[in-house]
Amino acid sequence: MSQTNAAVAAAESAEYLTFDLGSEQYGVDILKVQEIRGYDGVTRIPDAPEFIKGVINLRGTIVPVVDLRIKFKLGEVRYDEFTVMIVLNVQGRVVGMVVDGVSDVTALTAEQVRPAPELGSAVDTRYLSGIGVVGERMLILIDIERLVGSTDMSLFEDAA
């Protein structure tokens, strides 16, 4: 493959870290992932929304921790030995996302990514960048910048 063809192929595909939330699989741009770690206790912040679990001290950086299961209203939330925190670097800021488990890294071509479905006002799809299709498996692709930059999260209000 020539360098030009390789560059075109790279531009037309992207890699996603796939993770579980409830019975569904989600994906987030691998380039935003800083590290994956087990879920430890967090320091709770008074009067924070329920989905913001608190903060952790990550090698001297205070990192807000968001539980995506609560944010996306996915029912019962359990913390066990499989619960994982994905540490992301978004817009130059670090944020932790609590998920049920991490699966793998999946490369998707442009043809494998479908637009997020229009589901009317009943379902909030503004945080979805699309649906990835891998064989029979579907990945819900999260627009992590839009999610953590949203006004209801207010994590980066001074970054604007």
C-alpha cells in the first residue's frame, strides 16, 4: 500500500475503546483514552449531581469522576471487581468515566459507522456520534467531547 493510500485508509477509519454499560456495548475514540484502571473509592463532592461520583487524585491531578450508568439512566448500578474507570483526556482536561467493564479496541471504517438514529424527543441522542456495526454487533459511539462539555455536566465551564 502506498503512503497516499495508507493515509486515506487511516483517515477513513478510527479506533474505539469498547466498553459495557448494562447489556449494551459502547465505544469512545481511543485517542481520548489516557488509561484504564480499577474503580476505587472517590471523594464525594457536596451538592454534585448524582452522576458525578466525586473526584480522585491521579498522580497529583484532581480528576472528576462520572458514572455513565447513572448519567444514561441505565437502571441498577453495582460496584464490584469488574467495575472499571476509563480516564480520558478531553479538551486538555482529565475526566474519569465509570463503566461496567472494558472489552477491547475496535477499528471501524467509515462504512461501518451509521449516523445516530433520530428517536424524537423521547430519547436524548445528542451525545452519540453514531452506531458502529461490526458483523452482528452494534456499538453505540459516544461523542465524549460533547458529553463532558455539555451544560448539564458543567465539568469544563471555564474551558470555553
